[in-house]
Amino acid sequence: MMKEQSPFGIRERFGRLLINTFGKKWDSKPASLKGLEKRDVPRHIAIIMDGNARWAERRRLPPRVGHENGVESLRAVVKCASAWGIKVISVYTFSIENWSRGPPEVEGLLDLLETTLREDAENLMRNDVKVVVMGDLSRVKPSLRQAVEETVEMTKDNQGVVLNVALSYGGRQDIVNAAKDMAEAVKFGSLRIEDISQETFMRYLGTTNVLKEGEEEEEEEVFRGKKGCVL
């Protein structure tokens, strides 16, 4: 009888496979699922785009070069995820904490995101990628907000992988906002205290739009850490 592989081993091998896609382009052939069965591939992966500036610094390059290479890696991951049958990719592009960085770096990051959204419109459509966004967009400049809205609208009917972009998003702030919204609902009588549950609370989180994109029960388990993979 074949020995059952541990979940950690599967996650580790999947992570290495995903890392091997970095450096590929939109028009590259997706990597094959070597050594992994389809059933071992997570339904949802979360990617924290961190370390790009340090990558550039070690090579004595400007931080923007590191961020641009991070975007190239993300393009490769999205294309491979589409080929592998992954349902959702959540990518943490710019957190609420990132607003505390120096103005030049903040402006550079947000300009790069806006440029990427506009330049990749055709490729997103060609690869059937659906873009959704979560976060506080009131803080970003109007041109970026417009690029986000146009991309979400343009890709809303796509049936492939869902690319969930966390922009000006923070998990702690999301919980605080959800608590405030629930308190207001209780105050005005649209929600009873006795009806508040874990499932109710999740409906008030910024992740709600992502949960609606797949089979809700399964995607909730992803956010609870049962069926996902964070890289």
C-alpha cells in the first residue's frame, strides 16, 4: 500500500513548484504539475508581495526594479494557476501599514499597480481572469481608483481564476470595520445580537466578495486555513 503523503509535504512541494514559475512571462508555457496530483493543488492561494525592495537592494538596484520583478512573477503565477485549476489567488499588493512608508516609495508602488492594471487588460481577458478588489480605496488617488473600477467591470464575466487584489487592506482594520458595521446594524434593528455567529461575522468582512466567487463553504475554509496555501 502506498504511504499517504503528509499535507505539509504537499504544501512544500506545491510551493517549490510555484516558485519555479517566477521569471516566466504572460506568453510562457505554464509549468506542469510534476509530482503532484490535481487533488493536491489548493483551491485558493494567498501571496504576500513582500521582499521586492530587499531583493533589489541586494543587487544594488532601485526598489522599483524589485517591485517590477515582483509583478512579472505574479503574472507567471496567475497563468500557471489558470492551467492548474486553482480557483482563487489572493495577492496582498499594498497594506494599510504600507501608507507609513516614504511618499516616493508609496507613490511608486501605486503608480506601478495602476500601470500594470492598464497594460495587462488584454492579457487578463485572454486568460479569462476575473479581478476583484478588497480594501479602502478612498485613500488611493482617483486615477488608480478608476483603473481598478474599469478592470473589475471589464473582467466581471470571466469564468477563469479569480484574482483577488488586496489594496490598502489590513486584516485588523477589516475586523474593526466589520464590528462597527455589525454594531450599527444592531443599533438600527436590522440585526439581532442573538443572531450573531461566526458565519454572520464573516459576511461583514472585506473577504465577502471573494467568498461569493467560488463555492462559499469551501472558500470560507480557505480563509480559516484549512484548504489554502499562503506563500
